[in-house]
Amino acid sequence: MSTYTATIYFDEFEIIKHSGNDLESLFVWMLTQAQGKFGNLSGKITNNRTKIIEKEFRIAAHE
């Protein structure tokens, strides 16, 4: 089982999920997935063992 799971959301809907053991690589993966996209995107990386959210990001829609 992977140590971390990264999840990306559009508004409150989960759109993609990816797991791995390297926290920084997962964070880069999340930011890369969100790059160039528009809308209310957010993401979080959760430690699968402790269920603690290790990192988060949020991109708000341009008005």
C-alpha cells in the first residue's frame, strides 16, 4: 500500500486520484494536473496510515 494519496477536486467533485510514497512528487503531480485548467480546483495529499492531510492547494476561478 502506498504511503500517500493525492486527490484533485473540481468544486466538491473528485476528478482524479493518484497514490505514491514520495510526498513532494505527488505535490508536483497535483500542480501539473491543475496547470492550465480553469475553475475552482483544489487538491490534497493524505497520509494513508494516519489520515492526516499533509499538503493542500486551491486555485480559484478568474472572474
